[in-house]
Amino acid sequence: MSGFSKGLDKVEVALRWDPSPFGAPAHDLDVIAAVYTASDPYGSPAYLVHFDSRSPDGTVYLSRDSTTGMGFGDDEVLTLEFARQPEAHARIVVGVVIQQRPGRLVFADVANAEVHIREGYRELASDDFSSVAESTAATVAEFVRTPGGAWELRPAVRGFDLDPDAFTAAMGARTV
Ligand SMILES: [Ca+2]
């Protein structure tokens, strides 16, 4: 890769939340990444990465996973290696979904949910989901390859009222 802009190298999207009250069903949030190619950047993802699905090239992976939010610090962490992204990749959208069981859960129901996007020790963006409190899922970041080849972060907190399967189909759509 050449050019003057260094761009992003290795970025973490870290999600944390507090467990549901004692005796209540667990709150399970999932970080999901959708990888799009230059030929279809707003259409169908080339692949998805989440707790049950790994990227075939190993450049986007979940390094921490939780089904309860228990424990200190980050509960789920997605790592994106931009320096190693295949040339065909043009855009990666990262979202967070709340598993909808046994009933409908929105971000307002989940205590202290926060997402932090960082490169090394440098925080690039963060959000507490307060702007999408009544949503069941939200996009939190859009990473785009610029014409010069460098990857850029565009914060993209946007709420959806969809279940996880429907969200993964809709999360990459172009915003109007
Ligand atoms: Ca989870």
C-alpha cells in the first residue's frame, strides 16, 4: 500500500454492558461486522463476523465474547486488521444487536451499555446508545477505504428495530 495517508491499522470495537438483575433472563448483546466489496459496497455483505461466524481471511475477528455482560471491563471485542484487508474489501460496517429472548429488549433495558472504538491506546469514538434507546439493534461504526487506499472511520450510530437476522441484511444499506 502506498500514499501519504497512513490510515487505520488495527482497530478494536469494544462493547460492555451490565448483567441483567439477579433472577432475570440474561441480556446477551452481540457485536457484528459486515464486510462489503467494492463491487457491491451497500448491497449484500461478502461475509459476516460474529460469535458464530469467522472471517475466512482472518482479518476481522471476535477476540472476546459474552452472553451475559458479567465481569469487569469489555464484554465483547471485535478486532479489525485494516493493514491486511484484501484489496477487494471497500467497506466494513459494525453493529450491535440485542438478542430478543424471551421478549423484546431495547438498549434502554440494558444497563450501562457502551461501545468504545480504539486503535492502541487512542480512543477514536465512543457511544452510550442513548440516541438509540428504543432500538433493538444499532450500527456503531462504518469503516471505508478511501481512494488513496487508507481506511477511515466514520461514526455511524443508527438505530434499527429488527431482529438479529433482519438487522444483518439491513445494516449496510445506504443512509438517505
Ligand atoms: Ca453476545
